[in-house]
Amino acid sequence: MIDGKRVLAIVPARGGSKRLPQKNVLPLCGKPLIGWSIDAAKQSQYVDEVFVSTDDQQIADIAWEYEIDVPELRPAHLASDTATTVDVLLDVLDKYGSEFDVLVLLQPTSPLRDADHIDEALELYTNKQAESVVSVTPCEHSPLWSNTLPEDGSMGEFISSEALKRSQELATYYRLNGALYIFDIKILQQRKLIQYTSKSFSYVMDNHVSFDIDNAVDFELAEFFMQKRNANTVS
């Protein structure tokens, strides 16, 4: 609970993954991938309850091992490629969210987001009296260095004159990193979509904890930085 508001963390985890099969249960530094997000939520000083939404019995069994109740598997229409994250969240909230005021969405593909990140973001949410808080990270490369290409591959007008400055002189751009979303539950249920407004605020995270695992290379990089972090913690 924070500022008198009860906090529900939801970890949505599908069983299927085309680019990295069964990624949510793959072992990462001694835990299944989803275990890192569950533990982060459980270790938060503000999260009151953790819920795992899944269509996969193996993932549900792992959640049970972490003492997380999974009362039912996700219905078929929410397990398809066309189902959105918001659809899943609204389904959980309609069935089990009546006692809560604040939702924390933790995607299991962001294992380096920890309890401190969650708590700092919730404190930001409270201090700003926000409708939502969304995690971002500085862009590794300026988007001013990006453009589409014509069929002939010509680079005429590919980069604007502004982008020809030294990188140190360019403005800092930020991107969504997928690690952390916080919502006012009533507003999310009313709008039925994720909407960024003047009452939405950014929670900035470092690049080295901003992995969103989509393929085997992402997984190996996340494992490298996880091992490095764990070694520093031990030492």
C-alpha cells in the first residue's frame, strides 16, 4: 500500500513465443525468466498482491512455486496473437481487481527491473498525483540518425543538418523500455486503453537494466548483465 492506496502487480506471461520458444520459463541465472519479475514484485515495500496471468500450465505451476495463486488459465480469446496487453489487464481487473486502486504492470521479459525500481516509480506516481507512470531509457542512438530509404537506396536528405552536429551536442531522446507501467485502475477501466496525457510521467532507467527480451541475443545480453549485477552484489 502507498498513500492509502492498495497496489496490485500483474505479470502477464504467454506460453507461446515465435522468436524464442518458451522464453518466459527459460532459466536465467538460476531462476526461470518470469521468476525475476515475480520476486521483484514480492520484494517491493508497496505492492500488496501479485497476480500472474497466463495461458500456459507450466508457467502457472512456476507461479505456484513462488507462492502466487493462479486461479485460472487465461481464456482462449486472450491467448491469441491479436489479444492486447490491455485486454488481458482489463480481464484480470474485472475479475480480481475490485479491492485495488493502483496497477503495476511487470512484463517478464524485463528481468533486470527490480524492487527498488518499482518502489521509486510508485513514489513518483504518488508525488506527482499521476494517472500513470511509464519507464523509459535514453536512446542508445539519436533518432535523428534514422530515416526511411527509397527503393534505389539513395541517401539524399537522409540526415537533416541538425543531426550532423557532434553527438554530444544533440538533444537526449528517450524510448519506452517496457519494464514498468503504473496505472490508476479506475481510469484504465474507464478508458480501456493506455493513453499518455499531461498526467502521465516518465520513470527513467539506465540502459543496462532496460532489456526487453525478444530473441536469443537479447537473452544472452540480459544474462551477461544479470551475472555482472549479481557479482557486484555479492562482492
